[in-house]
Amino acid sequence: MVKITKFGGSSVSSAEQFKKVKAIVESDPARGFVVVSAAGKRNSSDYKITDLLYLVNAHLQYKFTCDDLLDTIGGRFCEIAQELNLTYPIEQEFQEFRDQAKAGKVSPEYIVSRGEYFTARMMAEFLGFPFVDAADVISFNLDGSINMERTGQLLRATIGANQRFVLPGFYGSAPNGAIKLFDRGGGDITGAIVAAALGADLYENWTDVSGFLTADPRIVDNPKAISRITYAELRELSYMGASVLHEEAIFPVKDAGIPLWIKNTNRPQDVGTIISESAAKDEAEPIITGIAGKKDFVAIHVKQSHMSSEIGYIRRVLSIFERYRVSIEHMPTGIDSFAAVVQHSDVKDCLYNIIADIKTELNPDEIKVVDNLALISTVGRNMASRPGISGRLFGVLGNAGINIRMIAQGSEELDIIVGVNSDDFERAIRVIYGAFIDSEDNIITVEELERKGAF
């Protein structure tokens, strides 16, 4: 079995965390390929190395001194190396990097990538694994996308007979050899790319939480953990803010059919969350997988008699939003009306211009704006196999005196989205959680799923 094991910044933030990583890796011989982020925060008042490197780059660009920042970064690395008795000459190599950066001899991308680079160099020695520079094996195309074919060739050629390595995440190289960064959190993407390129059996992502929770713990006290979630459910929940890893990290492993397991470096005994498309035959399944939501939405309601028979009417309205570069989040429709739901931040400077253009160009019977709107998504892969879920959801909210201002459901029946007043947001989530997830009725047997053809 081949496992790609990725450790986030909190997992490599100190010498003590390095020791936890080593214990995890050595506990399973299948964990031969390790991807690491840059050293992260040691506590809530600390700083991530990557954040400090971004500050270094900004100081250099504006000709400000950055010696204190560089001292802090170098000190963090040297402290880890000294506590672990490493022989890697981190002090000397960091000084060379420091001189190059201050002299303007390296790119901003190179500067920021050194957090992962130096962390991985030290981790490689500590584990006794070969070090592989991501710049040598993670290949970007000219348009910024990953060249998976070439990346796979380079990775397989690098492995040789060794069958193990430590690789820094977050960066690779452009066709001209220059360092190219992923978006923030891109170490998760690196691990997924390596898993797909090497045809791994499992991609483990080790972080500081024990997987996904069924609801936000800031809203619901001690929410249950999600033991298994599908990629589609993860996409829905992540979109609403319930994120543990970089959203783009799921696509390489999803396309390759590789399960992704979220685990806690500080509590390796916890089950965590497995992201896959199928369950074991002896596994009980929940009806509702999780609840997530976001505030600060605006709904623009457009009403026009006989809209359904007027070809192109909705397209013309949507083209006005496109003109102002505003993305439509949801679009509930009726026979003679529809609503465009958008984020308030996207329209705060152009809302009245959009409304004016709709009135001028389409002359609707009525146009109404509903603000102070929060959206809550109740997600569950098994909702479609259990009748009455929607009615029960609306009923418990109504019984709690919560007004539903919008309803939307995807064509796959994977989620039900309701819009409520922002003032009711937290209470609505607690009501839904109590009615579904915190209830024995939320469990559906495998036998029942088989009868309904879910497997």
C-alpha cells in the first residue's frame, strides 16, 4: 500500500511537533512519501513563517529594513535544528538566502517558498528520508496550471529504488525554471498532486483538527465529527465555509479515485474524516452529513408577467450582473419571477447601478431587494433516499419562529439551502442540528440503502 502523507504548518511548528510527525510516519511503513508545509504557529499569538516571508518581501519591495523579520524567521529554524540535533547547516544556508533576498537577487516567489524548503530539508534529515525539491518535480504550464503528465514523470524518475522522500509543498517551477507558487494553503494541493501522480492508495492530510465537524463549534456545542464524507458533500460544505483543507486539493485525488483522510497530528488516535465516494458495507450511514452557512447575502427579486414565455429574459438580466463582474450564488425561480442571490461584498458599490440597468433594459413589473440574508446549507448524500426531509426541515424552523425567506435545492438532491434573516442565523443552525444530527433518526442502515439502490 502506498500512502502520501502531508503535514500542515501546525504539525511542523516546533521541534516537539517534528517528533510527533516522526512517530506517525514510523508507525506505518506505507508512509514513505511525506509532504510538508512551512512551520506554522506554535500558539495563538505566534506567526506563521509564510506570513513573515510575505512581510519580508513587502519590506524589500518598498525599501524598508527587514532585519528583525529575518532574525525571527532564522531563529525559528535554528531553534528547531538545535533541539533536534540536526547536522543540516540551516544557519549558513539561511544566511545565504538572507543575503540574496536583501540584494534583490531572488524573486518574490522564491523568497516566500523558502518556508517550505527549509522546513522540508530539516524534516528529511530528522526522518532519515531523501529530500526532493518541489521545484524539480512539480511542473507548471505557462498558463499557471499543473502539467500532471510531466510532474508524474519527474516524480517517478526521482523515486528510483528508494520508495520514499520528503517534499516541500506550496511551490513548483514554471517552464523557464522560475519558482511558481500555489495559492495560500497550496501544500494540500501538492500532496494531492503527488498522490495522483504516483497512483497512491490513500492521501493522508495531517492537521490540528480531527477532521470535519457536523456544524461550526462556535455555534453548536460539541458538534459530532463526520467520519466519512463524499467529495460532492465536501464541496458543498466547504463552499459554505466549513473548510479544513484547501478546496482545490480535492480535485487531483477525486479524479484519480483516491480516498483522502483528514487526521490530527496532536491526536493521531482520533478517527478523523475519510473523504471517499463509497462506504464499507457494514457502515451505518447518516441522513444528514453536516450543516454550514454564511451571512451577508443580498437577493434581487425580479418579477415579470409571462416571463416564462419571454425567451431570453433571465439571460438578459444575468448579463447585467456579468457586466458588473458579480457572481450569482443561487437563483431560485418561479413561473413569473426569480431571485439572484449574491454576496453583499460583491454588490456594495454597484447594487443601485444594477437595479437601474435592469429597470431600463427589461422594464420588469417589480424589482425588490432583500438584504440582511444568511444562507444555511443542510447537506446529506442520503437525503434523497429518505422522504419527508424537506418538510421536516421547514417544520422545525417554523415551529421555532424562524422565517424562511428563500429555498433552493440542487438537482442532485444533495443539499437543501434556506435563506433566513442574519439575526436568526445561529439559532437556525442549532435548531436544524438538534432536529437531525443530534438525533437517532439521523442514522440509516446499510440494508435500507441497499434496498433503495444506493450502492
